[in-house]
Amino acid sequence: MKQVSKSLAESVADDILSMITIDKAYQPGGKLPNENELSARLQVSRTTLREAIRILAAHGVLEIRRGKGTYVKENREFSEEFSLHTLSLPKPDLKDLYEMRLIFEPRAAYYAAKRATEKELERILHYGALVESLILQKDDRTEVEQAFHKSIARATHNEFMNRLMPILIKAIDKGVPLSDEDGEMVENTLQDHRMIMSFLKSRDPQGAETAMKLHILRAMRGFGILEE
């Protein structure tokens, strides 16, 4: 399977960025673990880790403080979803938001199935499993649902996909509480997520695209916003 060409250091930098923006493992202003701990966690050499950190520092994500360590920059521009403060968003209704999801998310699943690195795929499946667990426990899954879909968008390796993330986040924030009030929609979500993850795990682009499209269409039908 052909992957997007990146150096090892760039791939590690991308993984650290995902740990910050998706996993929320490190917060703005927070300190990263020391070199030995972080390189062991990422399973790379300290030399590769240092290069990855330099890449992120050059992009304003990290700050290297001599004698003190490496910190996530306290930068409003970075703390927004994928540094998207420049994307001016209107306040669309649920129908508008889900139509946008229908336009770009199925294709995002397609490219994620083709392009995701092993670590990115592992992250997608991790959050997908957490969504399922929270649904079964009847706990709030909004934040984990966001992380699941963010992970898919990031795995497309398409920057414009990432720039559309605030639309997706707004749709999830509006849609999850509403769908949780409907037992049938909750069961559909559970089945749909399992199907999406199955196709992503097997790296089946067409299957992942179709599963995501069906998932969004079923949600729209459940909300009564689908134009038949």
C-alpha cells in the first residue's frame, strides 16, 4: 500500500502533533516528557526525536527552553482546532452542518484507509473502540467522538481536510446529544462505527467511504433533515 512520503522525523513530528491536538496528552504551556521517556514511547532514537522536535518548534508548536526542557507553546493560534483560528465560521443549523459532513467525510474515510500510517490507524481504532464503550455504558461520548473523526481527517494527509475540522466539531457537538435521546439512532451509530472501523482496519478505501456515507445519511434521516 503506497503511503505519503515522509522522513521518519516528519512522521514522528506528526505523531507528536496528534498527541497534542487529538489525544490532548500535552496541554498548551505543558512540558513534554524527557528525551529518554518520549523516544521510548514513540519507539525512535533520540536523534530522530530531536529532529522532530525541531520541526515542531520551527512551526511554532513547541518551544525549546535551554536547561528546562521542551514545552507546548501557549499560543491561541495553535490552541484552536488544528490552528484554524483563521477560518471564519458562520453559525449554521444542523442540516447545514450534516450536509457539509456528507460532502467531505466519506472521502476523508476513503483517503484515511489508503494513507494512514500504522500509528494513525491505531489511533483511529483506539478512539473508535472508546466510542463504542461509552455508547454501551450510556456515557457522554462527545469528546471521544470528536477525537475519532479528527483522527480520520488527520490520516488523510490533506491539509484542507484538516481546515474543515471546525465544521465537523460543531456538527458533533450538536448531533451527539440529540442522537443520544433516540435509542434507534444510538444503535445505528454503534453498528455504523463498527462497520467504518472494519473497513479502515482492512484498508478498504471504497468500503470505508461507503460506510461513512451511510452513517451520515442514517443520522440525517434520524434527525429528519435528509431530503429524500
